[in-house]
Amino acid sequence: MTDQYRNLIEKYPELTLSLGDEPRKTPFFRPSFDQMYMAIALIVGKRSTCLRGQIGAVICKDTRIISIGYNGAPSGMAQCNQEGCIIDTQRGGCIRTIHAEQNAIAYACRIGIPMERATLYVTLSPCIDCAKLIIASGIKRVVYYEAYRKGYAIDFLIQSGVQVEHLPFGIQEMISQFP
């Protein structure tokens, strides 16, 4: 690849190349977008107020983050870490908590960001309710870090035309592979 800025260096004597006149001989490694966004989803999950799990979600489109979410009660309401979880003994799960995917999708909708053809990075694969919301929102790809105990939501997404990928790449891998 030719350097389109080379002429600037020739035109302005105060400009020099910091790598010298020779092209870089050693490869330059950096994380892929998938790896980077998964690591960010793990960090976002640390904001979770849920006592049962810290889940994070990042929605990206055209290599840009368009929304994030983590699991917890709606903004302005008592959080599980303050007042405890309210468990539905028949259906299971906490009724106080909004899932990370739901929070990310709801925020994007609230401020008018379309999600058609977007990618969702989530630290735990979606439940069936989140899978339905993902499909309805137009998200076309889901990348998850860890599998949820009920795997049929993944099959549901795939059968609905959503691309699903497992990416067990997190913060520790980011630190060790890209010092």
C-alpha cells in the first residue's frame, strides 16, 4: 500500500516519519472488532446491579458502538443490590431486572437509533424473550461470550436468520495477547 501522505513529508520539512524510511518489518497485532467489543461488553457488565449475574451487552453497527446495556432494574427504581431480587417462583428469574440486551435495545429505540443489520455482543447468550426482541429489532448477528443454560434461544435465533457466534474472548485474553 502506498502512503498517500508521503507528499506532505516531502513538502514540509518539519514533518518526519517516526518509523524511519523503511516500512515496518515486524507485524503489528491488534484485537479484531469482535474481540474488542466482547471485552467492552464484559466491562459494561460490571455496572450490573443484579445479584444473580453481571451481564453486559454492546450493540454495534458499521464498526461503531450504538448502544450498551447491563442487567438491572429500570433507571430511578430500587436496584437488586439495594433491595434484593424479586424471584418469580413459577417462571424463574428476577422480575425487578431488565436484561442487558433489553436495556441496550430499549435505549437505542428511545433515542431513535435503527438496529437493522447491527451486531449484538453479549456476555451470556440470550434467553428466549431476549431472542424474540433481538429478531424483532432487526439485529442480524449475535456474538456471545458464555452460553446460557437453556440453549434453545440460540437455535431460535439461527432458525430466524440471525447469525450466532460463540466468542470466548475476554479481558484477560485481551491483556495477554495484546500487551
